[in-house]
Amino acid sequence: MFQSSYFSENFSDFKSALQSYDKNFNEKLFIKAIEVAETSHKDQFRASGDPYIVHPYEVCKSLIELKLDTETVITGLLHDVIEDTEYSKEQLNEIFGKSIASLVDGLTKIDFLEEKKITRSEKEAENFRKLLISTAKDIRVLIIKLADRLHNIKTIHFFKDVEKRKRVSNETLLIYAPLAERLGFENWKSILENISFKNLHPDIYNRINDKIDNTFKNLESSFRELENIINSFIFKENIQVEIHYRKKAPYSIWKKINKRNSDLNSISDIAAVRIITKSTRDCYKVLGIIHRNFSAKVGRTKDYISNPKPNGYRSIHTDIIFNNKVFEIQIRSRAMHMIAENGIAAHWRYKYLNKDQNDQNMYAWLRDAVNYVEEKNERHLILNKTSQQFFDEQIYVFSPKGELYTLPVDSTPVDFAYTIHTDIGDRCSGAKVNGQDVPLKTKLSSGDQVEIVLNDKTTISPLWIRFVKKEKVREKIRHFFRSKRRREFEKLGKDILKYLAKLKNINETDNLYTKILSHTDFKYQNKLFENVGRGFLSRKDLNDLFKDLENSFVKKLFAKDPNPRINVSKYENGIAVNYATCCSPINGDNIISVMSYGRGLVVHNTICDSLGYYHKDNFYRSNWGNGNLNKDFSTRIEIIIKNQPGALFSITSIFDKHHINIENIRIAERSKKNYTFLIDIKIEDSEKLKFLLAEMKTLSQVEKVKRQSLTY
């Protein structure tokens, strides 16, 4: 019936397995898939010299071992058909249906990349991007891809090209092994990691492997003795268990060496004892028995039953000392063991996935990855960010309502706020962790209850980018400031056009800006306003825009405003409007603004010496507006005081009396008679500053006091 011995000899076993767990098993479709795979790959061979069909066979076998549905198994058989043969997606759709055709297409590399002049890493990034986005639609795409990579890595030693072996191994170690771990495929992960590690660092691998083998031989008698003792204790409590012991893999030991910054000889827990119980309750009973009868290492007990890993892994880990040696004990139920060994395949079937909210939460990391890849289209970031960001270990935190959220380790309250909703992050002004006020850069731990304090008037800080953990949160913060900057420049640009219209005695009508826009290359008014606000159009350019309008627009009936002003208090300092540090203007000063290319307006005091360096066309008359600004300005005072006891106290007492905050104080000069201090303060306006300086001059300890700019 079949062309190859692989399927003719094993078909009945495959059929029996599929029938045992998949009630929708379609034998005719399965046979047709085998026939298409065999026919399509008939004249193709692997690097090993084996017929190519051995690869789809091995992928199919791995998927059946995980008890995955027939559609997934058929896709595993056909996963290379579109990419490596003449078959098209349309043909597969016609024979096998839309679902299988879409799955195969999701696993197919992008053909047109070969025609484009882009680097190999860019091609890999684009293909991985497609894989991730396809996975978001159907997670089976990722499972099949891992089965594909599993067989490829097992046969990688047949590649003659050493560089290709290393490249594939590195990609496997960075991308596919962490993905397998996230899906809970512990056995697959271990194989992917260790073969890749061996290819990349054969000398290190061999040294660690020799150490494991030698140590394990020395420990075998201790293992048997420990197993008998534990069995005797547990038997007395009438608990049924299975006890196994196993060697740890070289790559896991290598990770410990790097994480602990230690050497190979200092790693003692190179093997683990696994105790499998019937129930969760028995797990905790066994833990109690172990801790009552053996010395446990302090701080080395981890309860993954009450706090499961993101991939659903549940178990209790504890380290004990026996015969002067350290042994790691893993305690789990049979159900937990199935999940630990087979991952998601042990506790869900695809068709029910979208109905299970717990599984939706479990794979939130994948949605984050896909969202990031879709939002950020830079090829060079995709693989790097995915490997660094989305495979980090996770923590679990709770909202005040008890809702569970998964975050990367070292996440902060800001990460938590933006994970809930962008609007929550944008209005975040503080946080409480477990009922206590904490700084926003506090690192969260599993089990923390986090409450975000909201304030609509609060402006988020760009410094948050330095301490947040999630790349997606960084992007949201950057987007917030990009949008805010754009809005500020648009507002300033519109005010400048309004200012010029007043100068030219032109009425501000509804179609004024539409007329101006028609004389430019911009399609939209907001782009016009932004470019004007940023100073990208010179004064001459702006005057040219108004030339035709001065005659066509209705002039004001009364005399034109001879002194129009731009109200700089409407703008936040540091974005579209900046206060010059050469003169440090504050509310109440007579001011004038200078247009700076790309920066917007820079506000100067009218008596500033720097104004002589600018062309007159760059000046814009400005003011502070008419209302109460209700904000403080930074300024600096230079004060010379006598070298007397209590002199500085007298000065600072005046600040305290007027509720003025001192931001910084330093000694500029000193002598036997006098000290010169530079004091940075926050103050409301120039009138209050004049009063403050006048009061200081009345002190006998003060030789001289004056206002100074903020430049050093």
C-alpha cells in the first residue's frame, strides 16, 4: 500500500494510536497524506543519504507520541510539501481542507526572500516572524515546527558544512529550545539543548559529561540506599509512590555554572531523585516526611504546585543532604508528571483551547511575542528580542481583585500597569505592593498583590524606560512621548501661524489653514503645524505662505494688533518650548522666544546677552499669559556670606519661611572671610524672587546676593 518501509511497517501502530485518543480520526485522509508525502519527496534525499521521507515519518511519529490530533499529524507529514515540492497551498486546500493547508503554509518559508538582496539573518528573522504570527492563529504550527527541528537537530552531524551546523545549533539553543520549554516539552527541550550545545562547544560538553558520568557512578550506591530509606518512611504512612533517579543533562549543568559564577567541581546536584505520587495531597505529605527525616538545605525548597511555571509545570523541589552529599528531590503527582514530560499535549486538546481561559493566560507570553513582532517591523530585532525578552522566567502577581497576571522576572509596578491596559500605565502615579507604598522601580516577586495609584494630571517619566522589564512596555512609553511631542509641536505650529496672521492683519477664519495648506506640499494640517512648530520652515518660507493670502483674505476692520504674543506657559518646558539656560527666565520676566531648527521655541529673558547671536527673523514676541500659572520655575541665586557661625542657617531659614524648596546648593568659592554659594531653587515668579533677594540683603551676614543663570 505504501512506497516506503517506514510507513508499511508502522502504519497499523500509528492507526491504533490515533484511534485510541482521537474520536475524529479519518483513516482515508491519513492514508492520502502518507501517499502525497511519499510521492512528493520520492526523489529527494537527506544529508545522511536516507530517503527524504524519513523526515516526515519521524515528525509524524513524534506528534503521535504526544497524542496530538489527526490534523496535526497530517500537517507533520506534509509540512515540507509546499516548500520543497511542486505542490501548492491551493492543491492541499482542495485535497485536505483549509485548516491543514493553512497549517502547512504557516510552516513554509517565504519564497520571495531568496530573490531579495537581504542578509541571511534578515531572511531568518522574516521567516521566524511568519512562524510566530502563524502560531498566534494556531499554536499547532509551533508544535509541528518543534517536531521538525527535533529530528533535524538529531541528524545535524550529517551536515558537512561546520558553519551551518553551528548556525543551526545556535538558532536552536536561542529560539527553539526555549520555545519547547515554554510549551512544557521537557524531553524535547533537553534533546534540542544538549545536541546544540555539543555542536557549539564540544570540549566543554565532553568535560561536563565526563564529570556527570563519573559522579553518577560514585552516587549510584547512595541513590539505592536513599531510595530504600525513603520508601520505608513513606510505606509507614501508607502512601503509594514511584521513585526514580536520573542524571542531569550537560547543558543544565553549564547554565548553573554560569548563573552561580562557579566552577564545575563546585556543582554538587548533578542528579535528581523523582518521587511520583497519586495525588497533590500526597505530594505535601511526602515533603513533610522528607523534611522530618533528612537535613534540608535552607532556601532550596521551591513549590511549583501552588505557583506553577508559565508552561504549566507543577512539582515540589527540595535539596537534602545524605551521606555528606546533596540530592535534589522532585515530588509530583502522576498527572503533574505527564504534564512535565509531555507539556501542553498532556492537558489540552487544540479544539478546546480557545474555550479555556487558564490556557489563554498560560500562553500570554506568546501573544506578547506576536504583538511585539507585528508592531515592530525591524527585521534585525525580531530574533534578538524574542530570545531575550519572551523566554525569560516568569513571576505571578495579583491585582487587588485577585486577578492573576504573568510578568517576566524583575518586572516593576510600571510593567504591571501597562500589562493591565495602556491607559492605566499612562495615568500611573504610584504603586502599593502588599498594601505598602513602594517606588515605581521596585522589582516584583511572585505572589505580590499590586495596586496602581492613578492620577489624570500626572505625567509619566521617560526615565521609566531605564527600569521596566518588558520590551512592549518600553515601546508604549516611547510611543507616549513621541505622541506627546508631536501634539506639542502641532499646537505650537498652529499658534505661530496665528501669530503671523495677526501681524499681517489677517482674520483667523475657518478656512485660513486650509488656504495655507494648499500652498505647501503637505497633505494634512497636522503635518503642516508640526513642521512649523519644529522650525523646519524659515520665517521667509512662512511669509511666502501668507503672500497670496494678504490680498485675498478680509482684513480686520480695526487696526491690527501691533504686538501679538505667543503664550509660552501653555507648553510643557522641554518639548516644543524650552527655557534657555543662559538666562533662566521665570514667570514675570520680560521674555522673547527664538525659533531653533528642530527644537521649537527657546524662551529668553529680553536682557539676555545671547540674543545678539540670532537673526531678527527668528524672534517671536512672547508672554506668560494672564492667569495664575500655578507652577514653579527653576532659578539660581549667587550669594556671598561672611565666614561666621550661623550665617548659612540664617539664609536657609528665609527659604523655609517662604516655603521655597532648595534643589541644590554648592560652594563656588571660599576664603578666610567669605563663602560664595550657588543655590538652585524652585520659585513661582520674578516678584517673589525680588522680594526674597531684598530680604536676604537685610541680613548682616550677607555681603552680596544676586540672581544668576542655571549654566555652570
